Amino acid sequence: MLFGAVASAPLAMAVTPLYSDTLLIPERAIILSGDIIPENKDQIAILYSRENLSYNDPGAPRFLFLDREGRGALGIGGEVNAVAMYDMKGAIDNEGFATYDIPTPGNPVMRNRFGADATNTSLFLKLVTKNTGIGRVIVYIQTNFTGNDGNYGLKLKQAYVSVGGFLIGKGRSTFADAAAEAPTVDAQGPSGQVGAKNLMFQYKTPSYKGFSAAISAELPEADYTLAAGTESISQRFPDIPVYVQYAWGSDSHIRASAMLRELSYRSTLEQKNHFATGWGVQLSTVSDLGAGLGVFGHATYGQGIAAYVNDLGGNGYDLVPDGNGRLQAPGTFAWTAGFTYQPIKPLLLSACYSQAQAYDLKYMTDDSYRYGQYAAFTAFYNANADLQFGLEYLWGRRNDVSGLSGHANRLEASIQYNF
């Protein structure tokens, strides 16, 4: 069984059905309203589905409202997530283990650091209606308490409405493969992981003999390193990602994705707007090999797609100077590979390695980030359906354009309670 099943531990536990159609309701669920009738069956299956959710997204909802006429099911839940961390022999002044933030060269002042974090405490809501003439309606809202500069404040993570195969709102990008993301205590995740969340309008086809596809128009998030005589302007075109996927079993698939971007900027010297074309391709997979062993990973390459890569997004790598007074879309190569092993049902072991690298940096400063490496060794133990403990060792390395490098090591321990 793959790590997705451990993330949604309530789904795997024993249940006490009231009727034959209530087997999908976990024993832990608290039914607050309405009756359990056969018409609720499909809604409940979707309500507890892990589709398009990663291991680190919240699990199944604890509080369940059921419509007496079978017209809808509403789940409300959340999790309290507290993490303690200790950096040694190289530290990062950040709760997330981002290789971009590793000092280069190593700073003796930042050799050790103790920290703690609870900002990934989360609340979420999911509503599923019965199938109507225009399709089934699904509403999903996820928030956490991540704030800026160490302040705790409620922040929207996902909020979308899905009708039939159409989805509109803020959700995980069509270019990202949630199931193939690494299970880590570290909320930042691997350096090369693709996990962007955007405002979007998406269409996803029904599955046919294991095959499915999706395409979307997404609001671009772009960040540039400007050359003299250039400036950022509002984007004029949506990002267009697409994927085709083949799935087998309940926990395995392979997905091929592609991305097209048109990035806008202005030359103040020419008094003209310019466009730089960005594009990307990705191959990702998650596979259940049996006997508790699973593998996951992705390889991503493109130009001007830094916004979609964990340690490059927001750091000025979507467009960079080309040496001729204009901007270019630099090359990006990112990949992650790892495995999971579940020797006993409550215990999940995982290891992964990841790298993010930027190219075409000839006209960047010597202290600019060139590539980062990330390794994680993780253990999760589910004491019961709601209480989970985590332990993790992280290693990271940053290399600059100049060739200077720095590294960091971190031990993390977490406790998470789902409700």
C-alpha cells in the first residue's frame, strides 16, 4: 500500500455500518445531521477521496453532515501540526527547509539553530452534492495559519468549485502531480518538487480504461531578475498546462505533463512591451510495488517555469537578463525520486532525493543560486486514526554561480492531531 493510504488513515480503519451503504464512513466520523441512506453513498465516496491531494494535505473530515434527502454531504475537519527542529553543522534561518536559503559560503554564526513551528495547522471544508443535470458539485476550501515574518494568520491554501469535469478557483496546478509528491515532515518539501497552487479554470476528462487528461488556464505567478532598462508589468496571458495520465490499481499511475507560458515585461529604453515564451515538460509517477513498498518521483525540464518549482519560485528565475538589454526565459531542470515502505500498518518509512537547477545565468551575479540538493529520511507513526508522530533528517546543499557552496542539516520531530 502506498503512502496515500497512510495519509488518510481513517479510510483504512474498521467501520461499523448502520446500513450496507455506509461502509465508506469511517468509524471516527461524527454524523451531526440527517440520515444515512443509499442516496448518500456516492457523495461519501467522493468526500473521503484523496484525489488531487498530497500526503501533507489534511486527511478525512471528522464532522460529517448528511442531507436527509440525499442531496449533499458536508465534511468539516482540520489538523493541529506542531514541529520542533534543530539545525546542526549548517543552519537555515527559516522553518521551511529551502535550499535557496542556505548561506554560501557557510556562516559560522548560522552553524546551529533550534526552532519550532505550528503554522501548518489547518482547517478545511468539503461539500459534495448528488449528481445533477449539469454534474456533481464539489466545493473544497483549505486554510492554514501560515503568516508572514513569523506571524500566525489564517491563509487560504485552496478554494475551488468543481461541476462535472470543470473546476474554477484556487487549487493545485494541473502541471503538479499531488500523488507523486514526497511525504515529509518539512512543509517546504524537496527543492525540485513541483507543487504550485494557482487560480485556474480547469477541465478534466472522465477516466476511460485507466486513461484521463486535463487542461487548464491558470493565473500566472511570475518573478523576474531585471536587467538595466527593463521592468515588470502585468501578465497578459494565462499559463496553459495539460496532462495525460494512465492509472492502474488504486495507488499507481504515470503522467506526462506540458506547460506553455507567455511572460510579459517592458523595456523602458525602447518604450516597448516584450514577451518571452516559457514552456515545460514533466514525467511523474507513483507506483505500488506490493509488500508495502512504493516508489514516486518526477523529472521536469523547461524554460521560464521557475515559479512552479519549490526552491526557485518567487526568487527571480522566471526571466533573467540576456546581456543585450532584454530578458530571457532560463532553463530549469528539477527532479525528485524516492520510495516508501510500510512494514506494519501504522508505520510509514520514506526516503527521497531532489535537485533543482537553473541554467542561462551568465549575466546573473556571482552569488546567485545555481542549484540546490535536498535529501530527506522520514518516519511517520500513526498511534491511532487521529494522532500521528513524525521524525525526519534533512540534508541540503546550495551552489552559487561563483561555485561557492553551503550546506545544512536538520532533525525534525512532529506531532499532528486530526479532527
